Amino acid sequence: MEKKSLLYEGKAKKVYETENEQQLIVEYKDDATAFNGLKKGTVAGKGIINNQMSNRLMQLIEKSGVPTHFIQELSKRETLVKRVRIVPLEVIIRNISAGSFSKRYGVEEGIEFDSPTIEFSYKNDELGDPLLNSYHALALKLATKDEIETIKDYSFRINEILKKIWKECGVILVDFKLEFGKTADGSVVLADEISPDTCRLWDAETKKKLDKDRFRRDLGGTEDAYAEVMSRLTGYLSENR
Ligand code: UDP
């Protein structure tokens, strides 16, 4: 499959059309942004890690019964995916307090929840991705009631799948962001990516941050942290074939 016209260029990825109208090629870049584009930089090798990690995790998620956009990894940075219409909702699942949750509710980072939380934000850069609930999403016609129910169900199932995998890797899954899309036949599938750009991953022993917070907060060692989580996942996969 070959890339044809560039359909879209985002902060961390480029998306190309292919000769198949229902399939797109995603190309992962090393560019990193944070705080709604205010902070810019590059993380060398990030595109390769995010592409490979996202694909491995999506394959495991698919095997567990949640549909994804993944079709085939084409190269280190490129993947063939199903063309979807992205539901303009960012879904955030949290197991442990951190980031905007800690800020919003005035609690320290690292508090383990009795059960995971879900929140939505409206995917809209101009508005700064405002937080909303499912009633707001319905009112704004961002998705139907059934679609929202499916998205919630899939998101919590994905959390259980990912928590278990990362636990085996000695990594705590603190929180993460998901995006869903609708395929031509109207079914909801997991889209976008699952990577250290979109998840908070802490070392289980030391609680060291192994994710994009290293870049956001200028902690240094971002490249090494991404490589570390990828190598742990690779180890897990080779033991669980
Ligand atoms: N996240 C993301 N994209 C966004 C916002 C958040 O991938 O535009 C991820 C982030 O990496 C973290 C989780 O979603 O794993 C929760 O992020 P939070 O709401 O705490 O926001 P942040 O503190 O990152 O601004």
C-alpha cells in the first residue's frame, strides 16, 4: 500500500490517503507539543516507539474483543488503518490522581482510586478541549446515546486490558486518553494512538515517570523513558506469544 495525498497533518502524525478509499496511512513524527501547542519540541525516536507501541497494544485490545482501526504496520513509522470519522470526544480514564485531575480538585498526584473514572472533553483546539459530560455531548450531537454507551463500555474494558499488560511490565497505568472513530458501516472502533504521549506510565517500584510528563515538565530523559517502556513491553510480548 502506498501513500497518496496528504489528508491531514497534526501535532505528532501525518495522515495520508491510499488507493483504497476506506484505508489510510498514519505516519508518526518525532514532534512533541504540550499545553495546547504552546510548548514545542522534538523527542528523537518517539515516532517509531509510538507507532510500534500503539500497534502492539491495539492488537492485544482487538484480541480481547474491542474493535480498533489497526490493519497493518507498514514500516517503523507508518501504519495502515481503517478510515474513520473521529468522534470529537477525548475520553480520559484514570486509575490514579495526576495532571489536570489533581489540579482541578486540589489533590496530590498518586492517590489510587477505588474504581476508575471516566471523563470526556470536546475535541476542539480553539476552545481548548473543554471538559463535558455525556449529556453535553448528546446536546452538541457529538455522538448518539448508543455510541456514547459503547465508547464508555469499550474504554473501561481497554483500561482493564492495559492495566494488566502494564502491571506485567512493572509499570503502573495512571491515566490515558482514547479517541474513537466510526467506520463507513457506522461501527465504533478505537482510533488514534496509545503511547507514552497519551498515557501516564509510572515505574511500579520507583514511581518514576516514563511518559510525556518528562517533556511537559522538563524533567529530562524523555527519549530514555520512552525507550524503557517500549523495551519492557517488547519483553512482555516475547514472553506471552
Ligand atoms: N492526554 C492526551 N491528550 C490531551 C490531554 C490529555 O493524550 O490532549 C492524556 C495525558 O497524557 C494523560 C491523560 O490524558 O495521560 C490525562 O491528562 P490530563 O487530563 O491530566 O491533562 P494534562 O495534565 O496532561 O494536561
